[in-house]
Amino acid sequence: MRITMGMISSQYKTRLNQSLQALSNANLRASNFRSFNQPSDDPFAAAQTYQERRDTERNENYQSNLSNVQSSLKSAESTVRLVSNVVSNANSTDVLGAVNGTMTKDTRSAIVEKLRSMRDSILSDMNAKYSDQYLFGGAGSGTAPFSLNSSGN
């Protein structure tokens, strides 16, 4: 059989194209960190890869939810501390002195105003929001959980 230059050239181009295709596939696999380009190349590896991706997304979602809950609890704890401080201040000696009647009417009126401002502060703190929900309003509540009626209760 006679070997011509055209046959040699044709075979060389075919092998060169095959080598370039193999190099391209290897580069693609290296950049994707996968052992396949199409799921049909390796169905088992593709299924494992997609399962890992789903698990990773679930873990990221879990981490995000956990972070949101922790932030919400920190906000609630901070609010409870504020309310606790206000209540502690309400138990001061001024208030106790007003109860047993040793103070003048003007002094008692000042203490009443102080207590009203404390009440308003507690009311404001207890209606605190985190994101778009009230911290102490329960699930799905769109209205403020605490308010004053016309008689001040």
C-alpha cells in the first residue's frame, strides 16, 4: 500500500484535533472540579455532585436561619434587660416614699410623671421589632402587641 503525503497530513490533523479535544475536556474538568462534563458522561458522579450541591444549599440555609434566630434572641434579650432596668428604677426610694405619704403633692405628681414616662418606655421597648416582626408579638402578628387604652391601661 502506498502512503501519500495527503494521508499523512490527514491523519496528523485528525490526531491533533483529538488531542486538542482531550486537552479542552481536561481543562474544563480541572476548572469545574468535576470528573464529567455532561451528566451522561458519569451518571453516578453526577448524582453525587448534585446531592452534595443540595446538601450544601441546605446547610447554607440552615446557617442563615440560625444566624437570624441568634440575632433575634439577642435583640429580645437586650429589650428584656432594658425593661428590667426600668422596672428596677421604678422600685427606687422615691416611689416607695410616695407610697407611704411622706412627700408633698407636687413631689408625688413629679413621681407620677416619672412613672408614666417609665410606663411609656416599657411599652415602647415591648413593641420592639426585629426585621419586620414584633419581638414579643407572637407568630404572624402584624399589629403592636402592647398598647394603652383610653383609660391608660
